Amino acid sequence: MAYSHLSIRRDGPVEYLTLDRPDVRNAFNEDVIAELMAWAAATAADRAVRVVVLGGAGPVFCAGADLIWMSKMVGYSREENVRDATAMARMFHALDTLPVPIVGRLHGAALGGGSGLAAICDIAVADEACLFGFTEVKLGIMPAVISPYALAKIGRSAARELFVTGMRFSAQRAREIGLVHAVVPAAELDATVAMYVKELLSAGPEGIAATKALIPTVWGRAPEDAMRTTAEHIATRRVSAEGQEGMTAFLEKRKARWNLA
């Protein structure tokens, strides 16, 4: 599929997905949302993709909502706004549940929905000058659609401060609260992303997909409540072809067949 607002580059099993609207700081509109939704569906079905690197063209990763799109919202009825917001919610869900890991390459700023994208990244790497913010309340609205993903990353306490103030915060603060996992100088951004990609390519792709799906299943449950689920999941992986290959390779002191690191 050809995209107007996304740039796609494939390097072996790694898909580089770039928000490509640098003239508006890679801001969201309904077309970007539709393209990301279509991309997520295509990628989920493509077994050749093992890792996704998500970035933004130009000086900023993503500045949130597009001004022209926002001007349309002002004139929408409540029902039209529900349809519009539901489309965005479905897009974030599709990205969050993608069966391959997403590594975020965050630079410049990740504001509003841009911070939401940081939240759905399995691994988020930011340059040390990157600014973040759940800025929606500054416009009299709220970070509703992205809240499930942001709360899962930063927790209720940080959300109560950052959601209700809409204040911008540094990459270091983002790391402290768990929104991002690594903060590095801009010159080291690509090398750090590459390091994570290498780690992911050394792991079993089916095991990664199953583990990614396991996390929200187990999160928040008491250990005794999760016991049956976790036992069944690990048993399934142990008897799978990939699990058998991985354990055998370890015992034979060789690389597993999937290991591209």
C-alpha cells in the first residue's frame, strides 16, 4: 500500500516506520490515523517483520494534533466527535497490540498524541533534549484516548500530576516515570535503537509475540489468580517448535535458527 503521510523502509526483518509530515511537526489528523491503522493491519499479517522502529521526519517526533484537524473538531457534533475519537482509539489499540515489538526513536518533542505513541512503544529511546507532555488540558480537553497506554507506563501518581497540569517535561523525567527506557545524546540515538533491535532479533519472534500479549493479561492480577494462566502459557511455549528449537540450541551451545544477532 502507498502512504501519503508515512514513510516505510524495510531492512531485512526490520520495518522502519516514519511519520512523514515534517512541515506540521508530524502532527496527527484523520488521514494519518487511517494510514497508521492500515499499516498496523498489514504488518500484523506480515510474518517477515520481526521488529518495527517508529520515528518522525524532521526536527520533531510528533507534536500532537494537527491544527486543521482541530479546527474541524470545533464544528463537529458530539456524535461526530465520538466517531472521530473512536477511530483514533482503535488505531492506538492496533499499534499497542501489534504482535511484533515497536522501538520508538523519539527526538525533539513528543506532545499530546506524540506522548501517546511513546506509551505504546515496547521500548522507547529518546534524545536528551526531547520534550514530552500530555498537553490536552491546556486546550480544555483531556488525554482520554491515550490514557490507558500512558497509565500503564507511568502509573496513577505521575498521571495525576502530568495529565491535570498539561505541563511539559524532560526526557529524563520521562525515563524516571517509565514513559521511556533510555535517554541518550542525539548523536547516540541511532546506535542505541540499533542495540535494542539487535537484542530483539536474537529472541524468538513467536516467543516475543506471546510474551507481549501475556503482559496485559497478567498485569494487575494477584499471583494466585494468574497461576493457571501463566503455567498454561509457558507449557504451550515449551512444546512449540520455536520453544523446542530454542531450548535445544541452548543445550547444544549454538545459536537458534531465528537468531540474527
